[in-house]
Amino acid sequence: MFTGIIEEVGEIAAAEPLGNGAALRIAASHVLQQLAVGDSVAIDGVCLTATSVAPDSFTVDAVATTLERTALGTYAPGRRVNLERALALGARLGGHLVQGHVDGVGWIESIHPRDELVRIDFTLPEEVADFTVLHGSIALNGISLTVNALPAHSICQVSIIPHTWSHTALRELAPRDPVNVEGDLIGKYVRRLLGAPSAGADLMGGWGY
């Protein structure tokens, strides 16, 4: 479990084929503190397991389904990524409950600076659109954000404060870029309890990376 509060922006240092998937080496510093093999790390919102840890990087294995169902399959060395270690029991929950199970891939529609904020419009995957609500929570590339507006059923707008803009990899996105989207966990359970499951993934467990 994660909070959507990004600890560090890392960089993909290498991407090697691994069967139908890929082994990704992520250059980092802060998240390496107390990181051990077997620990979970969210990489742009995708929960993956550290398979090795070095003084300046760590490695994760992404299977074929992860590459197909998230934006990770489009990433190459040099790509900067948002990193967050798993939530420690008893720590403050500064964002919202984020599983790291991406529900679908959206696409950046527009990025507009406005006063001290940056507004981002992106498409909502069908799996997420039906239970996304105004002023609710949503995770975009692993970042906990508040839904600022819903201009259309399949479009979501979020407002990025200066701190988030300067401390995450959002500032490197451009229109038409793919982004990992995870809907609000509580919204998923409510939808399932009301008997209206999504047409996409199993909302109780995400994609199960």
C-alpha cells in the first residue's frame, strides 16, 4: 500500500529484455535507504518488487502484462519516474490509499499553467471514469491528486501546486503522453457493493502485478 506522496524522482538507467517482460534498473538515492530485496516500490504508480539493490540503483522485473497494461512499456533509459516506497505501518497518510495496481492508461490532453497552478487534463480509462467524482481522489503516475473538474465523462482535470510540480516528474509530461491512472480504492469497493462492476479490470484487486 502507498500514499501517492512521491519521495523521489528517479531515472530508468537500463531496460533489459526478460522473457516477454523487462528488467528495469532505476537510478535513485533517497528511496534506497533501508530498501531491501523483496520490498515493494511504486514506479510511476506501478507496484513492483525490488529484485536487487545497489548503492546507486535498484532493479525490478516487469512482466509482459504489466508492460501491456501500464505506460511502463513505452519507457526507455533516461526516462524520469516518480518513486515511492511502501507505506510503513503507523506513518502519516498524507495522500490517499493507493494500491499501485494501475486500472488503466490515460493520455495527457492539455497542460495549462494558470497563476501559481498548473492544470492538467487527461483522459480517464473506462475502468475509472464511472466511479471518479468531483473533488475525489485519483492517482496519476503514482501521485495522489484531487479531481478538480470533470469536463466530460472521459476527461479529468487536476490542479498541480508548485511543490508537486517541482518535486515530481509531472513537469516532463507533454500532450499525448500516456499516464498510469489508478482510481480511488474506496470508490472501487462502493461500486462493487452496489452491484455495478466495471467493464474492465477486477476492481477488487486491480491488475495484480
